[in-house]
Amino acid sequence: MTTEQFLLRGWTWGGCSLPMGAAVLVCYLVAFGFQRRFSCFAAALGLTLLTLRSPINSLADGYLFSAHMLQHLILLLIVPALAMLSLPRSLSLAMRPRVLGHPLFGWIAGVGAMWLWHAPALCNAAVSSRSVHALQTVSLLAMGGLFWRQILAPRESERLVPPSAILYLFSACVTCSILGIIVTFSPVEVCSIYSAPPIDRLGLLQFVRAGWGMTPERDQQVGGLLMWVPMCLIYLSAIVVQIARWFAATEGPLAEKL
């Protein structure tokens, strides 16, 4: 199998993700219609389906830990952020009970998702069990939404003020970097199922091992680096936006005094 053949054959169209995606699209259009933020929603929905149906998912299904990590990065950080940006500014995301809307709860949800699902037992279960994998997918999207709500809530009054937001994001970056470093330099035991994949019906194991040279050790190192570097770049990009927001807020009163 060549890379080109895999990119053509690695798509999957079964399961409930497509009907659920269509249902979510209809619900969004009924609630908000076509407005200027629809492009963010379309990007979020498209990325979700791409992550779950494309060759990325085929590789993550017991063959490459790094593909599994890429899925997590997209579902936890990118898709929920885009979904938040797709909501109209008039919408309130006030939560009951209030503890669910507390910044500490959002931080624990966003950071804890990575630590939780990379406990060896849960990581292996998410690969070997379809129901656990579905639970993992839903929980990553939900926990990512709780995390980004503190930063990207439609109403300005429901967001953290810039100094708090910067601390919130920076601490998340540091915590995920620590986990990424641990995964990168650990023996192949974080998600051991990837060192002994399931029945190789499509010849993917030989393809990734011989064709791409992805040994279990190298695969886990790449996965750890994905958690370590790209995730922190996302957090740092959000920090830059918060710094700009901070300066914009302070320049307004200063300009009035002058």
C-alpha cells in the first residue's frame, strides 16, 4: 500500500457521526439562521467530521498513537473554540448550577481531559471499545467547550478579564507541556495497545511501520510532541489575543483623558 492509496481507502462512512452532524447543523440553522458567524460553525462541524471519518481516524484506531493525539488536539481545543466563536454575541451562556461556570471548573475540565484520557487503562479502552471511544469523543468536545467558555463566551461580561485569562491560558499551557514531556520521554506504556494493534485487515500496520518507519517508540514520541508543542502554540496564540484585548481596553480610558 502506498500513501496515496491509503489516503483514498482510509475514509469511513459508517457510524452515527454523519447523521448527528446533519442534526446539529439543522439545530444551529433553526436557532441562529445564516449569520456572519456561520463560517466558524461550518469549520467546527467540518473539522469534527474530518477527524472522525478521515484516514486520521483509521490510523488512530489502534495503529498510531500520534494520530490518536492529533484527534484529541482537534476535538478538545480547535473544534470547541470555533463553536464558541460561531455563537451570536447576544447569547448568554450563564450556567446553573453556577459552579459549572466557574473558571476553575472550566480549567480543570480542559486540562483534565488530556490527563484523564491518557491514563493507560482509559486510553487502551477508548481504542478497543466503540462505546468508550464514543464517550471519549463527546467528553472531549464538552470539556473543551467548558474550557473555552471562559475565554470566548459570546458576551464580554461572561468572559474572564484579560489578566485572569492570560494566567488561565498560560497555566493550561504549562500543565499540558508537562504531560507532553512525560509522554515523549516515557517507555511505550502510556497507551500500550498501539504497540500490539488489532487484526490488520487493511495492511496498515506494515504500512506505518515499514512505509513510514513509525516504530512504537517513535510513534509515542511524535504523539508527545504534538501534545507539547502545537497545543502550547494554540494557548500562546490565545494569550496574544488576550494581550491585545487588554491593551485595547486600557487605551480607551487613556484616550478619553487625553
